[in-house]
Amino acid sequence: MVEEPDLDLSRRLALALDVDDLVAAVRMARMLKGHFGVVKIGLELYSAAGPEAIGAIGDLGYEVFVDLKLHDIPTTVAGASRVIGSLGVSYLTMHAAGGLDMLRAGVDGLRTGAGNAGLSEPAGLAVTVLTSQSDPSGGTLGRWVELAAAAGCTGVVCAARDQAEVDRHGPGLARVVAGIRLPGDPADDQKRAASPGEALAGGADLIVVGRSVTRAADPLAAADRLHRAILGADDNPTHRRD
Ligand code: C5P
């Protein structure tokens, strides 16, 4: 049976709602309220529903994490960030690979957009080496983390196993960890997946969980299992639909 979710834990869990239909997204977000404090709107849902998705998810009481992984010239990133900053979101991602000026432009855009709308400033997050890529080499991760810190980003998105290095290069940065799998679930396209417990034990401020819950045969039971896995009380495999 589904137990009472732990609300302190929920605040550190972001649900990646990677679907192409806002009605389906809202239905799932409503069902999983309590298990997650944050909903991540990624490229798929944003392509399908745009800013309307931000409003609909925010209206359910979630913090909204817009994962557009912006990567363009600084002027373009500043413009897009200004718009997103005015919509009442809590997080926006941009690629560290875009460089210092681009990251700065993104952070400034978020601040301007939020300020113009009378909202508090969203966290600008720099995406480092994707969890779908193999282990970084040649100092890429460290360089990108330093860029994120220098640009004024609030944090970075990284793999669970990258957290110690992130901490060495950017000790004040928040860590958002993606590529999370419940034990027994397929890794799919994630090459550097980790369990939720590993990610949080490594110091993650926020973990992003998608398919382990959204593609489960019973997403509510999977979300419950996620909580139990973190709290050390898991005993049940999740059955995926795909
Ligand atoms: O848990 P699952 O693998 O389904 O979640 C993947 C989600 O996290 C996707 O929305 C993907 O874009 C995002 N993401 C990621 N790796 C990163 C940054 C974001 O998988 N480094």
C-alpha cells in the first residue's frame, strides 16, 4: 500500500515529466503530489505545450524546473532566460559548454526577467557532462564547474559519481543529480546511472527521477518505492511498462 510520503524528502525530488501531452502531464503531476516537490519540464513537454506547461504545473503547487539546456550565443540565451525568468519558475538549465559569457548572459537574463515581473530570481543551473555520456576525461568537468561558479550560476547538473569533483571545483554550488534508477530498473540511455540513495548520500541537493516512476506500470507505487528506497525500506521491484 502507498504510505504517507515524507515531505522533507519530497522537496529534494524532481519528477522529470517527459511526455508530449499537457493533459497527461498534469494528471501524473496531480497523482504524484506529495512524493515530489519539483516538476521538471524538459524539451519534450516544453515543445508540446510551451509556457502553458509552466503555469499548469505551478498551479498544482510544484516548484517548476525548466530544463531547456540552453546553448546559443549570449544574446539569444539572455533573451530566452529573461522570458523564462518572468514566468515564475525555480530552475532553468543552460549548457556549461556554451562558455562563461553565455552562462553569465543566462544568469543575468533570469534576474532581469524575474525582477521585471516582481518575482524572486530563479536558480540558473549549468549542465555539465551528461549522464548519458561516458566518464569525462581531460579536466572537462572541473573546467565547466569553474565556469558555472564564475558566471554566478546557483548550481550544476551532474552525475552522482561526479559530485566529489564538482565539490572540489565549485564548493558553493548546488548539485542537481540526474540519471537516477531504482534498483532493478533498466538504465535505458543513461550510461552513468545511480540509485537515489547513492546520489543523496553523495550530497545531492536535488535528484531528478523520470522513467523509473513515469514509465512504471504503477507510477504511484513506484514513487512510493522511491521514498522507501531512500529511507532504506525498499523490498519490491518496480514493473516498467516499456
Ligand atoms: O530518469 P530519466 O533517465 O528518465 O530522466 C532523464 C531526464 O533527466 C531527462 O529529462 C533528461 O533530459 C534529464 N537529464 C539527464 N541528464 C542530465 C541532465 C538532465 O538525464 N545530465
